[in-house]
Amino acid sequence: MTKMNLRTTAVLLAILVSGMEMSAKSPDTPKRIEISASKYSFTPNQITLKKGETVILVLSSEDVTHGLKVSEFGVKVEVKKGHPEEISVTPKETGHFEGKCAHFCGKGHGSMTIEFNVVE
């Protein structure tokens, strides 16, 4: 390689590396947790969160309209198949909290739950 090619390569590499660093998530970017709803369960069905730490719950449906209600988090949302919903949650107290499907989805609707464990 000639000196000119080496310099050009070095400059391009520096630009590429700095661009990758700029696109990296900042420490303030909330963690995203994907939750899939389908008759008659949530996946995952247990999630651990940290008190005071904001997370984004990304709820999607695999089949019919479902919902998620967690009274202690002030969350009540419906989600249609193919249209994910994002919910920002910042737990304010520790403990075990149950979420339930917030939209009647059939015979097993009443047993469709998800557990949130909030720790210090």
C-alpha cells in the first residue's frame, strides 16, 4: 500500500469507529423488555425490575387483542396483533406485583397473568 492509501484507510477507519461510538446507547437509555402475549399467557411470565429504574415494556400480541394491567405501576394498555405497544415503567416500591390481561381474550383469560418482582 502507498502512504496515501494508508492515510485514507486510517481516516476512514477513524470515522467508522467514532460513528459506532456515537450510535451506542447512552447510560440513560432505558432498558427494553419484550413481552409477548398469546392465548392464555405472557412470555416471559416473570420479570425482575429495579426500584426507581425506568424500563420500557414492549408488549406484542401473537394472536388476538390482549392487554396488560398492573395497577401498582399505573399501567393499563391494549395491544392488537401486529401493533406492539411500548409502556414506560418506573417502579416506586419493592415487592411482587401481578399483571393481568386487560382485554377479554377467551375462555382462559382469567388465568393470563405475569409477575413483576421489584428489588432494591
